[in-house]
Amino acid sequence: MSAMVMTLKFSADEPFFKGHYPNFPVTPGVMLIDRAVAAAKNMLGRDFVLKGIKKVKFSNPVFPDEAVSLKVESRGEGEMSYSFSKEGMLCASGILYFD
């Protein structure tokens, strides 16, 4: 199985931070999943249709301008796992399944 790891930051200037928990901006889970899907497509070198997500877990918040590590890993045909972490703490994880 193959894996890819990258570091990401979500700029405090991103419009999705406005109104997503006023006075306590947190990266929306949908943005984390969007980046995981993009990384999976990049790793596979092809586009695909996301059919669903299994075992989604949000453990710790990702704040604006905070560096997080994203790992995507092939789990076999049509499935990839993803995880976001920071300073040794898991922030979010799940399994993408697709065509």
C-alpha cells in the first residue's frame, strides 16, 4: 500500500472562517475532507467520484494559520484512509470510498 504525507495551513483570511464559530474560528470539517479528497486524487493521479466516507472522526480542532499534517493512504481498490494531525495529536480521520 502506498501513502503520501503533506503539511497544510488554512489561512485566517479564508472566507469559511467568518461565521464558523464566531470569536472562535475553527476549520470546518468539510474543508478538511475536501483537502483529503484532493490529496487522494493527486496521489492516484486521476479524478474519481467520491461515493462516501466511513469512520469519520473529528478529535481536535484545526485553527487558522496552524500547520497540520495530512496523511492519505491506499487501503486497496476504491478506498483510501486519511488523517490530519498536529503536534502528535490526531485532529480528524476517516476512510474515503470512491469509483
